[in-house]
Amino acid sequence: MLGAIVLAYLLIVVNFQSWLDPFIIITALPGALRESADAAAYHTTLNVPSLTGAIMCMGVATANSILMVSFAREQMDEGKNARDAAIEAGFVRIRPC
């Protein structure tokens, strides 16, 4: 998992041509990995379907973070400050399931 996170970080660094934006994106992954920690806390088995779910959850969290950071960056390019851009990205990009 750690190798996958590092590889994803380096791929996003190349895509964004920045070291900071991918770091912000990767900070969403600990919340996604919490499901695996919950499984260990409740003494459930760690099997292929649960690992697949953990990996998919990490992918969804990363994709959502990329969309939010990209939207906030576009708002900042239009002249908004970082706080207003982050709030606007939260209102526009976060959608209930």
C-alpha cells in the first residue's frame, strides 16, 4: 500500500508539475485507509475482497481530491484568495452520494 501511495504521489507530481498540490491530494488517503484499520480493530479477516475495497476507496478519495484541488487552483487563477477558492471548491465539488 505504501509503495502504491508513493507511486501515485510521483505520478500526480508529474501531472501537476508541483510538489505541493499532490501532497494536498495525498492527505485524503489516511481517511480512506481508516476502513482497513477498522477491520483490524474488529478482528475481521483481511481477504482479497476487503483489500480490493480498500484500494478502490483510495482511488475514489484520490480522484475526488484531484478534482477539488484542480477546481480550487482554477479559482485562484481567476483572482480569488486561497481560502475563498477552497470554500468554493467544497461547495461545488463535494456532492452527497
